[in-house]
Amino acid sequence: MKNFIVLLTDFNNDFYIGQMKGVIKNINPDAEIIDLCHNITPQNVLQTSVILAKSYKYFPKKSIFVCIVDPTVGSDREILLVKTSCYIFLVPNNGLITEVINKEKKYFVYKVTNTKFFLPKVSNTFHGRDIFSPVSAYLSKGVSINKICEKFEKTKIVRLHSINTEVKKVGDKKVVVGKYLFSDSFGNIVTSLPEEMLNKDDIDKYRVTVCYRNKPMFVIKLKKCYTDVGKSKLVAYINSFGYIEIAINKGNADKFLSNKINLLTTEFLLWYE
Amino acid sequence: MKNFIVLLTDFNNDFYIGQMKGVIKNINPDAEIIDLCHNITPQNVLQTSVILAKSYKYFPKKSIFVCIVDPTVGSDREILLVKTSCYIFLVPNNGLITEVINKEKKYFVYKVTNTKFFLPKVSNTFHGRDIFSPVSAYLSKGVSINKICEKFEKTKIVRLHSINTEVKKVGDKKVVVGKYLFSDSFGNIVTSLPEEMLNKDDIDKYRVTVCYRNKPMFVIKLKKCYTDVGKSKLVAYINSFGYIEIAINKGNADKFLSNKINLLTTEFLLWYE
Amino acid sequence: MKNFIVLLTDFNNDFYIGQMKGVIKNINPDAEIIDLCHNITPQNVLQTSVILAKSYKYFPKKSIFVCIVDPTVGSDREILLVKTSCYIFLVPNNGLITEVINKEKKYFVYKVTNTKFFLPKVSNTFHGRDIFSPVSAYLSKGVSINKICEKFEKTKIVRLHSINTEVKKVGDKKVVVGKYLFSDSFGNIVTSLPEEMLNKDDIDKYRVTVCYRNKPMFVIKLKKCYTDVGKSKLVAYINSFGYIEIAINKGNADKFLSNKINLLTTEFLLWYE
């Protein structure tokens, strides 16, 4: 049985990632490391939580996820180990695990405490290298959770506010109001509108209104894929991880819209014609 | 015998790459994944085709190349499997394979069709994860092409227009006219002028004229390497994959020239003094 | 015993890295490649030297470091192999190895010369692929250094000027003057002020003055971590690799300061209150 350690950080391309890999391989040369991604917007715990929750099921069972988006490193925030039926997650107790435990019925939570499994010298600003990495490596070698951790009360887990979608009545129409979650490197805009909000047999009847300062700016038809609209046209669709996303066919929707509005305070209204 | 799966995408650093790796490892934990690169300019099929054709020969025989630059994902474009004597390529039928099959005399083409080897749920916008990745993983486990694919007519392969270099007479001089292909992360500018156009024993006699709106903007001497010119000077040379490239010694030629001209409509004239 | 090859380049996300990996795996499919990092500022040999020296000890013994920040590639600069008690380093002779050999008492230096272990065709601008990669792969397969290299005189190693910190008297205060080294992807600013300059039991008494054109611009208190100051406040601290670093809590110090001053000519004054 192979042991996979999956890394998810906001370190972008910095050498911090390489140092973590060095630490892991030094302890367990047979651990196999997979990068989930490292281009989280700096300190964006919500984005990390969503990406983690939408990705972990694709990985081999028993994978250990090492998640370092950790703006409060060095403070008294705990380092948690969350064990679900198939996976282990190492996370700072800052809300990052929220979307995972919203999906998992049964899970166990521990606090990482045994300094014997840390690097000998622990820095104040890089627990990813000094604590998370060695702990993940020892876990991948078969050291039991109980040797490394103590029990932790679930009520003490920091949780993010649930991703808000609000249902409103506008005239006689039911409207679901979503927010901006993040953009990917194509400039595709992920909204918080989940696919569960719509009837998939009837996709062509849905519209997304991009609303800024209570003014409707764009009304976009829901389609199946980019090429269902002409080049350089705005298009909305259910993305590959279950949210409604806005793109420009062969263009960059984030750049286009960010020139006109502040995405962080924009509302995305989903409605049925 | 190890099985290598080589990834080439325009996903930059997005988590889409990590999800693909998860899918592959979940099906074949022993597959070894190598990133060729992921920083293709979004949707630039020509750039991808060139980089693939100039890179695949460096990889171990039997490597499976998974190439996802796929702006028409979700439309009726086919997914092709192209088998050469040494390699397998999985590509959308959008021209990406052009430069490879221009080099290979003998190859076989199939269409990927057997949904049994796809993920159970296939999204409209991410076949890289839902089709290409599982198919590559099953291939790497030894599933035969015939179980996954159907034959596909070579005449139906979408091909890019061949990379144009035109030979003109200017006065009594023979001039080869090339175009802009792409820039690398140093800002070095790859032109479509191939090394075959010049006599390598006589490199010092060649010049490249950068021509914009029919006006010659810069005349650059062909040299062997960056340091053959002074710091911050423009230099042309045969690059590491056989094209004439323009750089600034310890500088960024793309930034410098893009401030003055539109590289996409610039002509690069190669001539012999 | 596994053989690790660690890559450190300024290739960012370019396909050059993928080609190097292909070459290595083609020669030694069992070599395991780890990316230390590839986002060195183009041609910044000093930054590379610091990152290498602060990172190599985290990697498994016997790791082979392949370091390609090589602006003088194609000139007559040598390619060196430096062997310490635990590691092998392949570097261009351009100063990159300086910070490593400043730390290592005992080491051996060779010049890579045997073209039998290069790719058959060596380009003028990409020795990383054509020389460094195959040589590292053969070394990882157990080919002895003597077969690939010749002895090289230590006095001929190009060395960077030592990273300057100067101690001055300002009034009756002892002040240590540091320079800008580089910024990470968070915009945290690494200064050349080493932690050895201060008494760690008394951290709260230290200040860093950011001084531009001899004018003090900001006075920043030394703290333990980011959250020791309010959101959007400047903070100084000992970073994870032993230098004093300047950040903005949940912000980007590099962007903030670069709008006001030129970091390359800024001085960072460390003093005790």
C-alpha cells in the first residue's frame, strides 16, 4: 500500500514547498507527495476550504492532506488532525476544514501536540515545514495518531460562516443570491451558487444577473459549456466542481468584470425565466 | 518497466492539475506522473503543439502524454489517442497534435469512446479530469487501446496551418519572414524561424530585422548565446529547441518590445549580410 | 537507498523544467526528482545561493542538487560539481555555490568535463537539459564522479561578495545595517540581517528602521509572528530561515513599500532600544 501525502498551500511557487518535500522525504523516503495546488490567494481560508472539499474524493484512500493556509501561524491557534473514514487532514484550526466536515457525517478530531514528531527547531512562521511536514511523514510511516495527537473537542473547531446563498423574492420570481468565491487562472469566476439550486433538465431557462451596488450589470444565460456562446461573450455554466461559474469564451471574465465592478461585493442572482 | 504519464496543460497552477493527479493515482498508484508544463498561454493550441513536438523525444519510451489545452471542451470535438512507435498522446482533436504528426512518419489514430474507462460522472468543462486522466491511468496499467478506443480516420484530424515562414526577395537579398510564436518566462521571444533556414558555420553573418507595420524597428545580429552581447542589448540566437529567438542579455525582450509594438503582428526577417 | 535529484532554477513554470525531468527519467527511471523551487528572480544568483544554502540540509543525505540559474550559459564559465560530506551540488561557476561553501568546512570541487555523459547534442543556451540533467542522472545511477569530472582548484571558484551587513554607530547606538535580499510570493521582504545579530531573549526591544536615501521612512518593532500586530500593520520578525523579514499582517509589504521606495537601494537598520 502506497502512502500519499497531498499538499495544499498558498505558497505559490516559493521554496517553502520544496523545503516541506525535503523534510517529508528525509523522514520517509517512500512517501509519495502529490501537489493539489499552491496558488491559493494568500491567506484565503475560504477558497482553500472549498477547493479541498471539492477535491479530496479524487485521491487514493488513506491519503494524508497537508493544508497550509495559515495566517495566524505562531499564535495559539491549534494544529488539528481530522480523520474521516478514508482520509486524514492536517490543518490549522482556522476554519479551513469547514467544508470537509460539512460533507462528512463521521469524523474524529485531534490536536497535534507531541513535539517528538516535530523538527527539533520550530520556527514561529513556518509550521508547514517544522510541524505539519514531519507529522505527515511519520503518519505515512505508520506512526499511530494517538502517539502524535491528543483528543480535541469538536465544538472547539473554528468554522467559517457557511457559504451564503440567500433565496429572495423579486416581483413574483424566486431568485437565489450568490457571492463571489474566487477566480481560476483562466479568469473564470466561481460563484457560491451551487448546482443543487437548479433543475438540470431545464438549464436553458436559467439566467444569472450580475448585480453591483444593487444595479443589474449583465444578464447571462446558463449554458452547457464555453462554446455555446460566441467568442468573447459572457457565459454561465455549472463548473466541474458543482458551482455556477461565469466565463468569457476564449477570454478572461475576471479581468473584464474587475475593470467595471468590485467582485468581492458583487451579487450573482440566479433565476428561472 | 515504469509507466510515465506526462502532463501538458494551460491550467497554470490551478487545482485542476492536482485533481487530475489524484484521479490517475487512484486508478494506478504506480503510475509516475511528470509535469511537462502547465503555463501554456490560455487556449493557445499552437504554442502547445510546438512545445509538445519539441519535447516528447526527451521522455522515456512508452510515456503517455496527456495534453489538455481544450477550449472547445464540451462541444462535439473528439478526444484522440495518437500512437507513434514510442509514445502515446491523448489530445483533444483541435490541432494540438499537428506538430507531432508532422514529424512522425508512422502513427495510428483512435478516438477515445469507451465510457467504462471514464469517471462515472463526466462534467462539461473538465474532460482532463473526467476522461483524459482515467484513460491515461488505465493505459498505464496495461489496458489495451482497443478496449478504450475506436479507429479514427486520419483525414478527420484537425490540423493547424503549418507554422509560416515565407521566403521573399528584398532588393537582391533573400529574406525569410517569420512570425511570433510565444515568449518564455524570461521574456525571450520565440520566432517561427527554424534553424534549418541558416548555415550554422556562418552564424555571424546573419541578421534578424524586427519589422512592425512594414517598418524595420530593430536589426539584431545572430550570436551564439546571451553573453555575446553587452548587458541590456538585444541578441538573436538559435534557441534550445531549434528556433531563432530574441532576448535581451540580463533583460526581458518581451516587455521591452511589447511596449513599442504588437508582437502578434510583428514580422521577423532573417537575412544574410 | 533512493536517489533524489533536487531541482533549483529560475525557469518559473516553463517547459524547460519538464524537459529536464524527461532527460533524467530517460537515463534513470528510478531517480526521484524533487523541485526545490523554480521561481528565482531571473538570473538572480545571490537569491539562489541563499535559498540553496538555507534549504539543502532539509533533504535526504546523498541528494544531488541541480542548480540552473545560469545567465552566462554558452560562455566559457565552467560547470562545477561540489561534493560535501552529505550532498552533491551541480552548479555553474558563477557564484551560486558561495553560501553553501561558506557553511561547509570540508568539500571537494570538480569540473564537469566528460561529454560522454552529456546529451549527444549540446545547445548553447540550455545546459540544464543537455549537461546538468544527464550528469545528475548518471550520478544517481552510481557512475563515479571521477568518470564524469576533473579536479578543479578551489581558488578558481567564483564567489559572490559576502552578504553585507555593516555595523555602524549612530549617536551612542550600535546599528546593524542590512540590505534587501528578495521578496517571497506573499510580498514578505527578506533582509540580509541575520538572526545572529540579536539576542533572542530580548526580542521586543529591537527595532528595524527602513531607511531610503538616508531618510528613515518606517520604524518597525521586532515581533514573534504576523499576528503580533494588527491587520495591515508592518511587522518585523526572524523568518523561518534565519533572516530578519518585514511583512504586513494579511497584506503585501513588497507592494506597499515598492510604491514608495526602491527596495534595491534601501537600508534596513537594526537597533536595540
